[in-house]
Amino acid sequence: MRITAFSDVCLRVVMLLAAEPTPALITSRTIADGVATPYNHVTKAISRLRELDLVDVVRGRTGGVQISAFGRTATVGWLLRQLDPRLDLAGCETHAGTCPLIAGCQLRCALRRAREAFYGELDDLVIADMLHSRTSGPVPVTLLTRPSGT
């Protein structure tokens, strides 16, 4: 299974915020630097995380972002389900319309079960437990890296 690039950024942001030893407001720019991700991607992630009540945002010159109480207790499985609500992992449409094999296809159901098993494994992992203390450099998340030669 592979998560989306957007989900990866969201996970990096909540990991960085949850790793703060005391609740503190962190600017979007500092978060972007801390997760080694472009600022515009981080602001979109923060916006979505705010919609999900995982972060609190204070606007203005002295504002910033911090993880919410709910954000500390939410699970990674729940978060990934919210960030990628697609029903089908396989694209069952062709340029001509619906796939001609769809009536007897068992792949779609198998892929749904596999995705749910993947998320189910992450239902025991609470966001606040993903990273124990803030590191001095970027958050060490490498979910999107590929082995060389692929």
C-alpha cells in the first residue's frame, strides 16, 4: 500500500506538532522547514488538518499552529481514512467508459479489504505516540522515497 503525497505531508505536520514537549504555537513557515516540505503544501495540509479538528490555528503576527487535544488522541488509521476517502483503489473506468470486466471482477473488493487491513494496522497508533521528542532537524519521515533503481 502507498499513501498519497498529501497524506504524507499531513502526517509529517502532525508528527512535528505532537512532538512539541509543551503546547506552543509554531508558524507555518517553521513547520514547512521542520518537515522539509514546500510552504504551499504545508499550508494546504494545515487547512485540511484544521477542518478535521486535529490542529488549532491562531491567525496574526503572533499566531501559529499547534496540535489540538483531539489531534493528540486521533489514530493514524483514522487520519488516513479521512485524507483519502476514495472507494476504489483501482480505476475501473476506461476512456470509453466503465471497464467491461466490472460485472465479474473480484479485484475491487479484494483491494478494498487490503486497504482496510492496512488502515486497521494503523488504528492502534496514536498520533501523539508517533514521535517522542522533537528533533533538531526535519522530521525523519521517508514514506515517499523509493529504493534506487525503481
